[in-house]
Amino acid sequence: MALRTLLDAADLPAQPLGTDAPRLSKSRLVHALQCDRRLWLAVHRPELAVIDAATQAVFDSGNRVGELAREVAAGEWGQGELIDVKEPLGWQGGWRRCREALEQARSRGNRAVLFEAPFIAPDFAVIADIVVCQPDGEIWLIEVKSSTKLDGKPYLDDATFQADAMARCGFRPDKVFVRLIDTGFVYPGGGDYRGLFRDEEVTAAVNERLPLVDGFVARSRAVAGGSEPQVRTGEHCSTPYDCPFRTHCDAWQAAIDGPPPEYPVDLLARRNVGRVSALERSQISQRGWVDVRDLPDGFLADPRTQDIARAIRTGQAWIAPGLRTALRSLPYPRFHFDFETINPAVPIWAGTRPYQQVPFQWSCHVEHADGRLDHHDFLDASGADPRQECARQLADLMGGLGGCVLVYFQPFEEMRLRELARDLPHLATGIQRVIAKLRDLLPIVRAHYYHPDQQGSYSIKALLPTVVPELDYAGLEEVRDGGGAQRAYLELIDATTEEGRRASLRSNLRAYCERDTQAMVELVRRLSA
């Protein structure tokens, strides 16, 4: 689905502006671009929003980027004033201080650098990340984002709303920039983040959109002041952001349409699952088939997709000939291996880049030809750069002659190993030996197996309950997925975390990572039996 932007605003139907139309914030206007219903719920029923731990982690990361952007900007211009609109200052007091600082700078020919600068227009209000009044009187607006590029997000519209509010307040920006993360930045250490950001000037694109703001704001206020829009769920629920009100809208739609199909037809066309041609899609739509079990046997042309559809109809797993042979041919010793990584927007350790995946933990179950099974693991809880010991220990364990290193989705583990070899050249030989022995279980399983309970997913967490139901992730405490492992690790290395909590986090992280490689052992054993 294409991202809806202000440039599409002319195509949206206008709505009468009632007397109850509320003043909106910039965030609410961005919600309105995504979905009228999201806007209305954010204004009237914010308690229905479901903010999970992963979403909160994204918010926290954005806040950290914003704080650092202020530090970098203050160092760049030698000054900076943070305006807090919380009490006792409040929005009105914050706007007065913002206006006073900009007017003084203009009259005296000085530079003013304001952070979190509030501007209150007649019908909406914004807080601008960075506003600079240059000595020559030019006003610059700088919108800070934790992304690495402009594409795919409503950043131009976001900046346009802010520029419009500033203009209404008498401070139309002469230049507008979006400040993004520069992935070419390598952190030198010592808290020196100069160079972390790069600016893209978007003045022309913002000026193109400015004439559209009045109409869009009026329409959005009318939507927010009316009754709850009856908008059906769809691709817009996750474009450009996952909507926190999805649970509410799903329940509403289920009440109207009945429960969704247990096995929706589109799961057959998901990545790593099956193939459905354009002609087949058209025929499925014309005939009103919504559940895979509606499809006649033999309807699909792709043999493997037909096998998966048949498994769903019968409720029995599809197991293709050759699975046992493929798994039994894997040489011993078998090193069942899995990484856990952290990829912060703001690099933590010297020599790392923004969003670089840094391994901080691994687990390895070593299976011998006689059936013996040994477990080895690594977890750095010190907060120091974990790469050196991580790489040394894995190379010592798996870098010898013979056997194979089994992973689930090889591109991820292989890329991490190659990065370790690049960053630690003195360990590169041992790491390259590990890379040479990598074998990927995912394509083997995908080519030979499917169970209806996978619901279109070949993730190890979806696969495991269908093969080894007694070994799942539900019984683990706190850490049950990769995102949970990242959050636990950041808390673990936080100097303010108490020792009792640290011990619990270490235990939970080890149990989770061990479960990943134990799952691979049992999958291979059961499917090759």
C-alpha cells in the first residue's frame, strides 16, 4: 500500500467543521494521514491503545536519539535552550518564551537555538525539535528522526505541519531540514557523537505542501469532532506505522463480518510459504473463496502450494519424501548454533555503527554421532564491547575440523560472523572456518514440511509446537523472543540495575537462547526419525 501524504489530501472528501472540532497536535495530524479512525480514537479513546513492550522500546530509542541530537546541536552552535511545556510553564508559557527568544535574536542580530520549541496556531499546535534563528535573521527548522532515510515515512508532511504552524505564528522557516541517522558514522568512543547525524534539506518539498495544510487541518478537525468513523481494517493499519488501536478495530469488524477465516487464502502467498499466480488470485476473488479449505483439491498449479493447501484441508502435516535423508546426511559433530544481537540506533561501543547488529550472546548444543549432547553458551553482562570474547569463544568451540554448524536462517548468522571477522581480523581465520561449516535448516524444512498450525509462518517458534509440542517458549520467564532478549540485555548492562535483578535477567537470557538451539536439536531428531 502506498503511503498517503499531504499531496493526496485534495482527493479526500471535505467534511463540515462543527463547533466541537478540537485543536489538534502535529502527531494527531500524522495519525489522520494514516486513518480517520486512528485520529478519532487518539482524541476520544486513547485508553484503547495497546502499546506493547516492543513499541515502547521504539519510543525509548527515539527519545534517546532526540536527547543526543540536542547535545550535538548545542555543541555545533555553542548554545541551546530547551523549552519544557510541562507545568508550571505550560503550553502558553512555553510559546511565550519561544516567541520572546526568537524576537530578541532577530532584533539583536544574535543566534538563538531552541529545542522542543512550541508554536500555537489558531487550530493546531506543534513542538519543533530544533529551531534556529541565525544572526542574519534566517529561521531554520530541523526535524530529528531516528531513521536513516526519508522514504517510507511521513517525514515531509511532519515537517510541513510544523513549518505551517511556525508561519502562522510569524516565524515561517526559510530552510527546513530533516536530521537523520548517518549509517556511515563509526563511533570513536568517549561520548563523541559528532557526525552521527546528517541533514537533508527539504525546503522545496515542504513549500510544495504548505498550501494543502489548511484544508487538511480543517478536514481532520471535522473528523475528530464527529462520531467515530467506521473504517475497515486493511493494509493502512500497518502503513506507515502499526496502529495501536488494531485490537479495537478487529473486534468491531468481527462483530460485523463474523470471525475471520481460520486459514485465510493469502497465507499461501506469504514469503517462504507458497506461490499463487495472478490468475489464481483473480479466480479466488471472483468465486468468493476466503479460507484455504474453500479451494478445490487440484485448483492450485504449484505442486508444493497444493500440498500445503491439502495439509490444511486434512489437518495433517505434509511431509515430503527426502526430508529424513536430507537431515540424516548432516555430518557430526553437529553444532546447533544461534546468536542474540543488539542493534541500537545510537552506537554503544567504539568501532560500531548505528543499527549495527552486535552479538552479545550465543548458545550452541553440540550433538555427537553417539548421541551425546553438550551445551555451551556465551553471555557478556559487563556492558563492555562483547565482540572480542564472543568471537574468540565461538571460534575455539566450532572452528576445528569436521562436522557442521546448523543455524535456522543462515543469512543472519553468516552476516554477523562476517562482520566479526571484519572487525576482529586477528580472529578472522577461526571465524572463517565456522562460516565454511554453516548449514541452514530453514530451506530443508521449508522444502519438505508444513503443518496447519504454522499459520503460514516458518519461524522456529511457529514450527516447534507442531513437531515438539512439549518444548515451546510459553513456559519461559520474561524473555520469549528476540525483542525481549534485546530489552533484557539493555537492562542487564545498565549500571543502575540492582544485582538481584541482574541475576534474574542473566538466567532468563540464558534460558531463552538455550531453548533456540535445543529446539533445533529436537526438530532434527524428530523429523529425521
